[in-house]
Amino acid sequence: MDTKGSFSEEQKEKWKKRLNWIGYILVGIILIIIVGLIANQWIIDYIWMGSLGFENVFTTILGSKVLLGIVGFLLFAGGTFFTLFWIRRSYINQFDSSQLSQVIVDRKMSLLIVVGISILIGLFGSSITQGFGWERTLKYLEHVSFGQTDPYFNLDISFYMFVLPFLRFVVFLLLGLGIFFLVAEVGAYSVYNMYRLNRSAQLQLGVTLGFIGLLLAAIHLLAPYGTLLTNQVNLFQESVVYGLSYTDDIINIPKSYVLAAAAVIATVWMITALVRGKLSSIVVPIVAYIGLVIAGQLTSVVVQNFIVSPSEFSKESPYLEHNLSFTRAAYDLDEMNEKQHPANESLSEAMIERNKNTVDNVRMNDSRPLLDVYNQKQTFRTYYEYNDVDIDRYMIDGEYQQVFLGARELNTDDLPSQAKTWVNQNLRYTHGYGIAMSHVNKVTQQGQPEFIVNNLPPKGELDVSRPQIYFGEEPYQNVIVNSGVDEFDYPSGSENVDTRFDADSGIPLGGINRFLFALNEGSFRMFVSDQVTKDSQLLDTRNIMERVNRIAPFFNYDEDPYIVVRDDGSLVWIIDAYLTAERYPYSESYQGNVNYIRNSVKVVVDAYTGEVNFYVTEPDNPLLQTYENMFPELFTSEAPEDIKAHFRYPENLFSIQASMYGTYHMTNLEVFYNREDFWQFPTEKYFNEDTEMEPYYITMKLPDQNEEEFILMLPYTPKNRQNMISWIGVRNDGEHYGEMFVYRFPKQKNVYGPQQIENRINQDSDISQQLNLWSQGGSQVIRGNLLALPIEDTILYVEPIYIESSNATSLPEVKRIVMAYGDNIVMERTFDEALDEMLNKINPDRQNEDQAEEDDAAEEEDDGTEESDENADEPSQEINEAEEKLRQFGDLFNAYQKAMSEGNWEEAGRIMTEIENQLAEQE
């Protein structure tokens, strides 16, 4: 029996060892899988970045993250191990082994548990350190001086933007770690009141408290620099000044130094009390410190309420001046060129002739209704789609012309379900095709845009030699090119034209790449398909916004990329990259804490190859130079001329700058303080709703220039008033790109603002009657963008009117052009007719002169027969007929309204049908 029992124990021990080994093997396998997946993603990203030539960007970011991750792991894991080890030793010294759990007594087991917990905490700390710290650390190490200092501490701006964030990150990271250790120690030593009985416990608590106290002192020492970055003067109040204010200067900065000293004194007091065993006295420095914090806040409130508020301007004036000048610098407004605009009513035929190219490029289409037209008239198949219609300028037939254009992209969502096979979606349908381009100022007889380039393949006045769009704005999935399946190129009649990808910009799928990317895609079919050959390439991350964000996630990107036709006929996308910061001293923020912005980089993505270039447009910008030091191989210094010619000043940046300038144009401090001359964006009626006016591009000749150029502009109105007080613009062409200017109108002269023009259109009896007729006839009237057009020393307003029937497949059509000038408003079928009518209104003699010229010409051609007399009467007969028809329309409309008010729907329907028929006869 004993032998059998002994054998049984031996077997149990063997199985125990086997199970332990199996456990170790399973843990090892899990770790290998986790590490393998992480390593696989790193390898995938490295290969992808390398295919674009940006592998050094990847290795720089990864290297900084790995180093910081190691530092964070060692810091958190080492600190945790040291803390837990000290706690165990204190327990062993304080209690007999029989009083303690076996987990604590067993050295090997307790060591394994401590190591395990330390590793988990270390991994957590590693993720925090590298996740939040890599960019701050690189900026700190590679930062460039701004060459400008703040007026209080006399420190370079770079200190606030690069050094201070890094120091705050380090201090708060260590403080968080210290608080975690303190909580663990308090929890451990609260058992059996060990903090009262054990000297080792007291010493550990004292060391941790000292660590936390020094970090709190460091936070208070950094706090004065933070006063230059906010308008918050205490927990409850904000100052009128962004940046250092009177209360900050008098109270908050001295308070920070006092609290720093108090934190150090309190730390020394608590450590001494713990060492001497006088635990009850520990509460004294804590209460004193908290009391000082509260007293500091209350003092700040008292000073703000009873000293600053009663005479705020006199107290804050020196600080307001810094706020004004630094905010202008942060938004690049200090070089604004301000000029006077007389706002004369001097429009004439001669002026129109002098500014012919400006008038010829007046926009008569809007992008929103135009997008519907493009999608219905230029897609041809359900799998094509236009995401956006953009505005740009081109030299066409030797003339500088403003145009609309959009990219015909591929969207396979609407393919029949039976066509959504793996081969079709991954190998066959791979790209969009071509663009459509139309004039901004020309429409057909039906009110549709007049195309410059259209159809498949694209034909027109511009040569598009490489129309395939593999990379665009659609949420494209990854595809494989140069496979065993030919790619669909474009439809041609009842057949389809095929093509093959002719570039080496994809990721080769030979060798190990195929396995790695099949694993990354989660596609077994990709790994085993015989259609995928050694010559095949994977086009990965084809959405251009995802693509640039994956390369350079540290920039902010404009949400409106636009496509450009290069001189060689290829297509590229241009994306504006913004460099932003949160810590520019004395600057007011425009969103959250962001108070500095520049558009120093233009990103260009080839629509065919996917090649990406980051072109530098502001080489002297210190923030850009810092990024160049961090990633020297990311940037290209000079853009090709045919791409540079299509750089546009971004609307988003311009809106931010214009909004800030509405306040910060006031250079007189008292006016600035009172916001007496605050400018705001006007409103307009767009798509039948009152909405805030957005910036718009126009082609115009500036008063001091000889040629038309591409301008982005926006009117201003005074606060709570509708008259236009000024307009702001920025130049886009050539060496003048980015030059901003403002034209102010005379304050003693009323200049109609956009909303006033909209109201006058509504109040015009003839125009409103006709618009009401259309809108009640089963159609929808759409009011387009109202454009304020500066021409020399005057302002002309133009607004297109669209008509869209209630039919789901109908297209919005430009049916009328409304033009407003001074007190005159006209609505005609075309821009030329509206302009001609406007000239007749402002110069009545012009119409008589024109009529006289026509009569003279008729007399010269007249041979004296009765036929000439009859023809001479035709204009007056036509006028009489037009007046008669207008009266008929008025009578019918009155009858229609009467029938509607009486509830006689059948009669109202009959009258409306008659109105529609007569309107159709007039088309």
C-alpha cells in the first residue's frame, strides 16, 4: 500500500511538472502571437512607407516611440517593483511568518507576483509615455528659435511651444506615478495601522510624499509661464486679456512661487514627522498648503472683482497691447495691407470694358447644385460618382479662365450584388476615370453648365492624357493591379475598355510580401489565388486623406482636397496641410486651445501612382523648420511650376484669419477693449435659408494692378448691422500668393450688405412675383450664392436663380440672373442681359442712344418701302405684347391665389397648369 501511495504521489508530481510546462508553452505561444502581430504591423507599415520613400519618417517615429516606451516601462515597472518589494519587506519585518499569507511568506511566489504586476504597470506606463510623449520629445530636441521673445519673462516663443510642453509632460507623468505609489502604500500600510508601528513603512511613505511634494513645487514653478497662455485668472473668472493679465501679474505669479515654497516646506515637515513618529502633526502642513491654495484663489477673485473690474481698461491696457500684437502675429495678420475703397456709384460701360476679364469670369453656377448636375450628366454608369466640384483657374485658349471641375471616381457600392465578387472588387474594378470641367460663367439654353472637358474618354479644350484615378476621395478598399485579370478602364458603348496599371508605385506581392499583406488584409484568397502573380502590386490606402494622415499624422489637413490637371495631362490632388499649436503666448485661441496656425505645406498626391510630395511654401516658419529637423526627408523644397500655378489659399484658413481680424483690426486699445468696431461675416439667402456667408474665389483686377488674378474674398458687416463696412481678400497667383489686404468703405456712406440685397430682392414686386409663380408650380426655386464683386471703385452684386422640378431625377437649372447695383435691381435670363439692363437703368440715356443707333441703321438700310415702316413698328409691338402677357400672368396668378384661399383645389390646379403651359411657351 505504501509503495502504491508513493507511486501515486510521484505520478502527481510528474503531471504537475508537465502541466507547468504546458502552461509555460501556452504563455510563450500567446506572447509570440502578440509580439508577432505587433511586429507584422510594423513591418507592413515600414514596407508601405518605403514604397513611398518615407521609411525614414517611419523609423524616426517608431524609434522615438520605442525609446520612450523603454524609458516609460523601466520607470513604471522599476518603481512598481521597488514599491511592492519595500512593502513586502515591511510586512516580513513587522509580523511573524505564521501571521502572514503564504503568498507573502513564499519568496519565490511573491517575487513572481511582484514581477508580474510590475510588468503590467510597466506596459501601461510605456504606452502612456510613448503615446503622449514622442512628438513633444522630438520637438523639444529639434526645436528652432522663433527669434521673438515675450515681454514679461523675455523668453523666446519656442520655449512656450516646445520646451514648456515637454517639461509639463515629464512633471505630470512623474506626479501621476508618485500618486499611484502613494495610494498603493497607504492601502498596504493601513492594515493593522502599520504606518504607526513600522519605521520602514513610515520611511517609505515619507520618501513618496517627498517625491510628490517636489513635483508639486515644480508644477507651481512652471505655472507662471502658463499665465501667458490663457485668459483664466482663477477657477471662476476669465480676464478680458488673453495671456498675462493684471491679476496674473499682481497675484497669480507671486502666488505660484509662494505655493512652490509651501510645497517644499510641507514635504520636509511631513518627512520629519514620519521619522520622529509624530504622525498627528502631518495634517498641519497639508491643511496649511490647502489653505494657501484656497486663499490664493480667493485673493485672485477679490482683486479681479474689486480692483480690476471697476477700472478694467486702465489696469489691463499694457497687457491688452501684448494680446493684440501677439494674436495678430499668431494668425499672420500683422502684415495686413489696409486700403480705402470709395464705394462710388460709377459703374459704366467703359468700366465694364476695362474689366472685361473680371466680368467674363463672374460665377453663374454654385458647387452644390452643380454637383447634382455632374453626377447625373457625367457619370454614365452607377459605379461612377463625383464627390465634390472645386473651383480653380486655367489658361484656356490663351485666356485666364476660372473653371469648375470634379473627378469621376469609382464607387462599387451600387454594383449589383452578383457583381460584387472578390475578383471584381479587388482585381477588376480598380479606378475612376477622368474629370469634368465647366465654365463658371457660361450656361446652355437649358440652364446647364457649359463643359470645357467632358465625356468618356475625356475630351475638350484641355488634354487629359492619364485620366485613370486610382487614388481619390472615395473610401477605397485596397486593390491588386497587374494581376491575371485585366482592369476595367471605362465603358464604350455596349462594350468595356480594359487597361493595365503602368507604374511601379504599388507594393510588389512577390516573396514574403504576399504572405504578410494577405495576413494584414485578412484575405486567404489573396494568398492562394492564381490570379495574383509575382508581377502583381498591392495599392494600399487609396483614400488620399487616410494616405497623408498615415504618412504624417502630426499635421492637420484641410477637408477639401481639389484635383488639378497638370501640363502633361496627368491628374494630381492638392491638400492643404496646417501647422497648428496651442501655446503661442498672449494669443486668443480660435478652436479649443489652438491659437496658432500656418499653411506652410502643400501636399500633392498623384491620382494615378499615389506618389505623395510635401512641398514647403513657408520655408522661414520656425514650426516648419522644427518639423524639417525632425523629418528631413519628408519635405520637398520647391514645387513644379504647373502645380504651383494651382495653389489656392485655403478657405478654412482664410475664414479663421478673417474671423480673428474682425476683432484684431482694432489697433486703438480703447476701441479694441470696448469692441466698438467689431466686424462680422454677413448672412445671405442660400438654398432658401439665411446662412452665414462663406469666402469665395473670384477673378478680378485689383485697383492698383494691371491684370486680373485669382482672389479669395469675403465681405464684412458691423456687429448687429447689415450694411457692408469693408471686405477682406488674399491673393493666390505667383509671387503674390498669400498677400492679404482689406478695403475699408467710408463710414459716412451706406454700402448695401449681402443680406440687405437679399431683402431687397424679396421686396421687389416683379422679381418676387415671378419667383413665387415658379415655386408654386411644382418646382423649387433655389437661390445661389450672392457674390459681391468689387470692380475698380464700385461694388456689383450678382446672384444666380435655379429652378428644379419636384421630379426626383430633375436637374437644377440656372434660369435667371439677379443683379443689384446701388438702388437698382434687375433679373434677366443671362448675365449679359442683366448687365445690359443694369447699364440702361443707371444711364437711361444709354437706351435712347442705342435705340437711336438702331433707328439710324435701319434708315440707312431702308429703301423707302412700306416694309421698313412695318418693321419700325415691330419693337413697340413686341413691347406691347410683353406688357400684355405680363398682365395676363398677373391676372392668372391672382385667380390662382383666390382659388387657393377659397379651397377650390380643382380650379387652382387648372389655373396653375395654364400658367405652366404659358411659361413653357416663353422658354
